[in-house]
Amino acid sequence: MSTNPENLTVARVAIDLALDRTFDYLLPPEWRDELGIGSQVQVPFGNSRRHGFILDLSAESARPALKPILGPVPNRIRLPEKLIELGRWIADYYLCTQEQAIRALLPGAVRSGRIRPGMERFCRLGEREAAERYLLEHADDARAAGRLRVLKQLLVAAELPYETLLAEANATPAMLATLEKHGLLIQEKRRRDRALFPEGAVLRSEPLPPTPEQAAALAIFDELLESSDPSRVLLLHGVTNSGKTEVYLQAIARTLERGQGAIMLVPEIALTPQTVRRFRARFGDELSVLHSQLTDAERFDQWDRIRRGESRIVIGARSALFAPLARPGLIIVDEEHESTYKQTEAPRYHARDVAVMRGRLEGAVVILGSATPAAETSYNVECGKYRLAEMRSKVENRLDPVIRVVDQRLAGPPEPGKSNYFSRILIEAVHDRLRRGEQSILFLNRRGYARVMLCDHCGFEARCPDCAVTYTYSRQRQTLACHLCGNVIAAPVVCPQCGAPDIRYAGVGTEKIEAAAMALFREARVGRMDSDTMRHPADYERVLDQFRRGELDILIGTQMIAKGLHFPNVTLVGLVNADLGLAMPDFRAPERVFQLITQVAGRAGRGDLRGEVIIQTRNPDNETIQFAARQDFAGFRQFDLEIRKLLNYPPYSHLIAVHFRGPEEAAVLARASRLVEELRPYCHEGIQLTGPEPAPIERIKGKFRYLVLLRGSALRQARRRLRELLLHDHRTDSDVEVYADVDALALL
């Protein structure tokens, strides 16, 4: 390594070329004060100019002759140095390129440079005495009437937005130009963030006196806030309706008092509006929102407000974790067990785990909140890595709902023309709520009308030609749709194979449940929420507002109605088929089913009236169903962890799933087999390397899929070699895609 002869600083720049490497450039003296780690710069690259980020600075380079940096990118983005460090960790741990990690840190609207700050023209008075003289001198001049109106407006208001002044003074741009020419009016452009929140004052809320459990949780938080321990993580394990949000609010207030900021992650974009309402009521507009439903301009403004220090509270979904807060003191991950925190595209990070790492790097406290914590989180509490605060009591001492398990096997075959989707017990319970003017929620975690189209004559089954799954039928749209590749075809009226007219549709989804409910409860007003009906957050808000105002009696939906919703008049929740998910070929299936049942059950009895939950199942003796019916989280977690320990599954080991897909099955299998052989020498006795095997869903979008699993402890050496094979092995077959999912949540 040779020292630069001119003793200039060497900048190591990552260019967005997916090469997983940095390039050395000279940092000219004129830019040294402005540019540093995290700066976005323009650099010469071959015969072109490229944009990149400075990831490191040095006085030395192994290259004998270096080209100078050309300067900053015009809008001069600079990422905090701690975020750059976090990006390096993401690239290493999640086996992605440095460029992919940097892209994750920045919204596309910011990274592209295409969006500029919103600007607004303002008008203000020039010299007041001159304006008053002008009014006196032209008082009788009818031609100056418009200009006089403008001056009178500014004498009262001092300054006004350009468009507002035109409207209120009934003036024209020419009138303003004339006044400006005479020095009586001054125009200037100012930055204006595009409005995100509705106009109007927010009814402020005050902190509530904490319950004993809330006070205990806040005391632990205060202790962590003052601690010098680099890892300060608190699991807030609170039953549904125990007041976790109030703990979040008061913890944020204490963080702000210290001059620091806070990030609050929610698992679903749809939950963001109601969370923002509560936080604005407590903190005003000192917050920003980041999620994928914002326009590029809105996202740019929110990100830049945070960067400029105008927002100290950030609320949003997964990507809000990378908000450029200068001094984050608190990171909250609400419903930390949710799978939506796992990114499905590179970099395939888990926001909960990255939040813990950012907290460590920033010296911030991390609060993980859940009524049903993930197995990994519970295990970290047991090992002493995380602190625990439990909240077992509901606010205002509300009674737990009555939970009943109904054995659907006893229902027998349905009567002709009828269905047995609803047990007699559930039907009577819904009718009872309708008579009492109360509301009900019916839950089924499968959308559509029917799962598959069948022909009993020839055995034909309607399957997607590009995916190894059956089509889902929608009666409302009369279509067959594949939920994996998005293919949609018209539903046939006769069997496509033999022409028989009496085809049937088997299985059940929320659309069929809605039709059955409307037939059974004719006097009821029924609404449905699933991804087929909720195309935009505004649709979600519209239906929830109808339900909140009592304009709907029954709400039917998938898991999007299971989380975080508070409706005091809901006294009944019915789970139409609680068994869905139990038969999935995944060791996490029991955990997911338990969490989902617990979440749905938590929607009942949140007001003054006690709630009731009816769980319909054909497996009433299943351990998961029984634990969920008793709301016995501790019992379920012990049961689940014992099985995982016996099989050496996470959290007792790490799991890396390597996926292979391509149009030719033989090529996919060959590529997977070669990687296994190259990786095997780096696997010690504590590592299990299995596969390649066909993935549970063998084909999606016309591509065959194979899977290799790497499971065990002390995976660092094997992971490092796997990263080299994935990112730097240029012998890979061009038609075969390969990617790794570290700490995989799903293997389908």
C-alpha cells in the first residue's frame, strides 16, 4: 500500500453498480470541509460520470494514481455516519451487496435526485412609509384600486403567500409586478413541505396516570435510558388492551426531554393513520411519517424534514427504521412478532433485528412490544440479552372475553342448499348481537370465494399454468386468479376439459363467507376487508370509519382486521376456520396460528361490555388451539420451544435458506448441487447442510424452484463463504437466479 504523494485524503466510494466493492478517489482540498462519510458524490467512472456514496476515508490507497471526486451531487444528500455503519453490517449479515444495503437506507425519491424541495412564493411589504404615501397619493386614482387593495392587505398581514394575496386582494400578477418595480412589495421564494396531515387543529391529549404495570415498565425504560450498556433492549410483553401505546407515548416524551429523537415502527401501512392520530394528539406536528403509500414528493419532504432536524419523531412501516435522525434515543417496534417486518427482496433484512443493531450503534434504547412475542425474542429474554416488562392486566380492569371452542366435526353434512361454515352456536351469537345493537367480527384468513374449481366427471382441477398452485375463484368478478403470479382468467361456465356443465368450486374464502353471512343475517349491514377489496389505504379507512360509526353490524376479513383495531361496540369475534395454517409445512406454523388467534380474540370486549370469542375448528384437541383458547402464552411458548430445541430449529440455531429458480429444472438442480459441494468444506459438525430439494411450491411464474438449508450455530465462516459464492462467483448460470434468506421466516 502506498501513501498518496500529495497527502490528499482518499475517499472509498460505493457506486450503484452491484459490484459489492468500493473505488478509491482523491478528495480535493476544496471539498474536504463539505464532504465526508455518507456524502453522495459525483465521480468519473470510465468514460462516464456516476453517483456514489463515500463509505470510508483514508490517507492511503493501493492504487498508484487516483482520479479526483468531481464534487457533491447537486442536492447534497449526506447520510449519518452511523447509518453507513449500519448499512455495512446489513450487507455482511444478510449476504447482499454494499450497494443494495445503501439503497435500503434511502427512499428512491431521495436517492434519484429527481425530486426537489417544494417552494412557495411569499410577498411582504417594502418600506411601510412609502406604502402609506402611495395610498395617500393614489386614493382617488381608479386605475390604482387593485394595487391599493394589495398594499392594504400587506399593511394588515405584513406578509402573505403569493396566491393567497392574489385571491384576498382580488389582484392580478401584473399589479404585484408593478408594486415590486416601485419597491413597495418584495417577493421571495421559501421552502414549503408538501402537506401530509389534514389542516385544522388537533385535539391535544395529556399523558394518562400510569397503571402500576405501566409505571414498572417505564421505570425499566428510565433505567435503560441512563445505562451505558451498548445493548439496551426491552421486551414490553403486554396482553391485548393493556395500554402498551401509552407506555410508548410516555417513553417518547422522556426521550424528547433529553434532546433526542424517536422512531416508531408499525407492522402494517394500514395501521399508520390511527397511530399518527394518537401521536399527533400528544406531540402535535413534531413528527414525520414514512411508508410506501406516500407520493415521491411527500416521501422526499418527510425524509428531508427529518434530516434537517425539524421532526424528532418518525412513524412508519419497515423502512422508517432508516430515517436520518441525528440523535435517535429510542426505537420502538410495535407488534415485533409480525412477519411483515421481514423484507422479501434484497436486502432481506428483518426490521426488528436491524432495529436492535441500530440501537446498539446509536446508543439508543429499543422497545419491542407484543402480546405474543416471537420465539427468538422470548429466547433472548431467557438468555438475559433483553430486559422484560410484563403487562398482564387490561386497562380499566376490563374482563377477558369468554372464549369457546366449537368442534365443527359435530356439525355433520350441510343441509341441501345450505352450508356449515357457521356453527349453530356462532349463528345464534351473531343474532344475539344484532338484537342488542352490538357489532361482530368474523375472521377467515383466506380471501376469494373458493380455493379451487373442480370437475367431478373428469377430475379436472383449474391450476395456474405458470405456478404449482390452484386458481382462486372470485364469484363477484367471475374470475380465476393466481395469487402468486397475478394471472387472471375468466371463470369457465363448463369444464374446459370434458365440457361438463356441473363444475363446482371447493374451499372457502372471505367472499363466500360474506355471501353466506348476508343470506343468514338478512337484516345486518355487512362489510368485508381483504386485499381483494382494500386496494388503497383510503379504502381501509373508509370501511373502518363506517364500522366505527356503527354503519356496519358485521365486519368480515382476513388478518388485516386482526391487528391494532379498537372498537368498543364489538362484543363478538368468530374465527370461522381456526385450523388454517396449522397444516403448513413450516416449523413456525403453530406460532403463527397462536399469534393470529390471540390477536383476533383481542378485538372483542374492548369497551364496557364483556366480549365473546368463538373458535370453530375440526381439531379441538390440537395443542395450539387449546393454548390459544386458554390465552396461555407461557404454556404455548414452553411447548413450542421444547419442540424447536429437540429439532435444533431457531431460536436454538440460525437458519439460512438459499433459493434457486430458473426456467430449466435440470440447470436449477445442477447449480444448487454445485453450491452445496463448494460450501460443504466450510460446515463443521454443528452445521446441518441439507438439499437441494424442490421448494414446497415447486414452480412460480414459470420458474422451477429448489431450496438448500443451512442450519446451526457459529455460522460465520460458512456465511462468509456463502456470501463469496453468491456475490463474487461469476461462473453462475445466467438463467438461474440464486439468493439467500438469512434468518428465513418462510420456506414456501
